[in-house]
Amino acid sequence: MGLMRMLNMAHGALFLVGAYMGLTLVKRGWNFFLAAILSGIVVGLLGLIIERRFLGRLQGLLAEQVLLTFGFVYILTNLCQWVWGPVPAILRTPVSGSIAVGDVFFPIYLIVVVVVGLVTAVCLYLFQEKTRLGSMVKAGMDNREMTMGVGINFGLVCSGVFYFGTFLAGFAGVIGVPMLGAHPRTAIDALLLSLIVVVVGGMGSMQGALLASLIIGLLDAFSKAFLPGLAEFVTYLALLVILLFKPSGLLGGRT
């Protein structure tokens, strides 16, 4: 919605495809993190096909984009179920062991996931703020007509951003398999969480997405520990509060 003004509801399904691909590669003897990267590359190519062949024809038509990409959720979910079956699958963590903090034990793999997330966030920030391509992306978000007027290939920039976003979806799917498993419901679960994070953080704000993901993650973790019966409701309560009092999101700009 920031650069391309497209609403992609198929992100959760791409997350699921990446999870199943990584699971298959690891079971065939691939290194876990190499499998995550390769799965991200393949899922990115799938996302690029969706963007070039389908979404590119629906510029500015948000309702049509929602219907089309939500249709891809069902198509990709059913394809995954056809290929890998309906039974949930899970992988052993590539890093075993835990760290004790008082009476609480934290699995080392969870710390690895936090580190991967922080490294990804820093890399995205540096890309956006310190590179020429990042400047093109920000210029396209501010004024796409002026960006095209100075000779920037705006279509190519959009395709690159969409590819990288779907690459991250596939990569994250593999990283999440040891914790979440892979099953058809994963697509909707990942989609709902991502939508909540985007709305709470503010559409078009990378820093807002990072802040919102931390807040939603902490709310989810603490509510499951102390209010298990209301855990799912708490994240939607945070969404409701933001929509009521700051509809643009925590760090979103006015529209």
C-alpha cells in the first residue's frame, strides 16, 4: 500500500508455501538456513508472477485486488494440501538447547529467531535510508508521477519491492516451521497477524511495522501466559483501540 498502492491478501499463503518448501528441502538433507533462502527465492518468483500477470492489471482497484489475492489464498492453500496433505508437519529446530533465566527456560532457537528478525529489520532500514534504490522507493511513495518524470523505471522498482516482500514471506515461513508447524490453517493465521501489525503500525511505515510487531508479539505472549482464555481476543483489542483512537496507526502518516 505504500509504494505500489496494492493490497496483497495472499501474503499468508506465500508464507505457507515457503514453510512447506523449506520442510521438504530440510527433510532431503539441506542445511536449514540454505533451505530458507532457496524457499524465499522460489516464493519470490511466484509472487513476481502474481504481481506481473495479475495485480499489475488492477492498479487502483482495491476491491478487485482483495478478491483476487484472497482467491490466491484458497488456490495456494489447496495446492499445498494436495501436494503435502492435510496433516500438520513440523521440523526439529536447527539449534537445540535452552538458556535458563531464573526458573524460566528459553529455547535457543527462539533467540535465534529474534536475532534473525532484528538483523532483517536493520538491513531493511539501511536499504531504505542509505541506498540509491531505497531513495527511489521513498520517492515513489511520496510522488510517483515526479519519480517517473525524472527517468526512474517505476515499474521495475515496484516489481523489485514486491519480489523482495514475497521473498521475505517465504523465508519467514521456513524460519517459523519449527515453532508454528505447517498446515493449511497457517495461511490465514499468518495473514491475520500481518494485517493487525500493518494496521497498528501504520500502512507504509516500516518503523511502524517493527514497533507494532513487537507490541503485538508481547501482548500475545503475555496474554497466553496469564489470560489463556482471552489470548486471541487481546490482539484484536489492540487493533480495535488503534482504529478508534489513531486510525492512521502508531507511526502512520495522515491520509
